[in-house]
Amino acid sequence: AYDRSSIESITIVGHADRIGKKAANQALSERRAQTVKNYFVKNGVDGALIKSMGKGSSQPVKQCKGKKKTPQLVACLEPNRRVEVVIRGIKGS
């Protein structure tokens, strides 16, 4: 459990790899973030504290060579398919 009064905000950001079309990756990253937000809300976190967004493939954490979708490229790009969660707390709570 957590102390709800100590949370100021939660930011959830979804990401995708570069394989596929830009619009599809954007939508996928948004769905990833929304899934995590829904999980938090289902488990008692106030949805008003949560902001979710997708960044598509615009912020990769790993660069990989190649343009053809091969099993090796898909595996290399795996770290770019992620969700980041930042929880900001209220000091002194």
C-alpha cells in the first residue's frame, strides 16, 4: 500500500521501436501508456493524479543497424518498446 496523500503526480510515457509506420507506433505507444494507467487506477490510484502519453519511436534508448525486419533487429530494438513511470511525491508527507 502507499500513502495517497504523498503523491503529487504520476506521469506515464509509452514508447515504441522504429519498426512500422510512424502513426502506428504513436498509437501503440499511447495504448501502452494507457494500459499502465488503467492498471494503476484499477488498483486504487486516483486517475486524476495520472497523466499518460505516447512518444512513438521518437526517444529510443538503443540504436540498432539494419532496416529489414529480421528476428535479430526485432530483438535488438526490444529496449525501445517500453513504458516509463515517474511518480512525484509531496515533500514532508
